[in-house]
Amino acid sequence: MRILGLLKLHNEGKLVLQTVYFYYLKNFKYEYAGVEFEFRTVNSIKLQLFQVYYIDEGLKKRFHMQVDQNGDFFIAIKANCPEVVLSGEQIFSEAIKTNGTGNL
């Protein structure tokens, strides 16, 4: 979901064209197993960390999804997460990569 642009640079007296990608990070909602999850980006420059909110037994709860060295996301602290959250980890990772950026 990136838009390709061109930037003119002056390098050693020559005009050079460079490829530039323009995109922005965005918040989004995603439904999984009948539960609505709200993904809020923490970083404004790159996909790195999301706070994820959901309602569990009438209470608003939160967990964090963090990027690893391969560009995949994982639940940062799994100790207090219910099964519906743990079972969706890979699906949430794909949802972030698909929905976490938008075009300028």
C-alpha cells in the first residue's frame, strides 16, 4: 500500500532520480472470533508496535503487538492474554501488515 514517487537529487553535478515510498501508519479495527480488536499504532514512522484494545467480560483490555527481526508481529507479553487473543497472534500479525499503513 505504498505510493511510488520520484525525488530529484543533485549528486556530483548530475541529476539523479531516486525511488521514494510514501505511506503513513494508521489505526484500524479488526474482528476475530466474534471479538472486535482496535489496533492503535505507537510509532509514527514505521510498523513497529501496536496497542490492541478489546472488550472481555465487559471490561476494556489491552495487549501489545511488537515486530520481530523478520517483520512479523507477536504478542509482547502473553501472560494475561485469554485464549481468543493467543490463538489470533498470527492472524493479528497479518492484519497489521495489511491494514496498518495507508496511501498518502
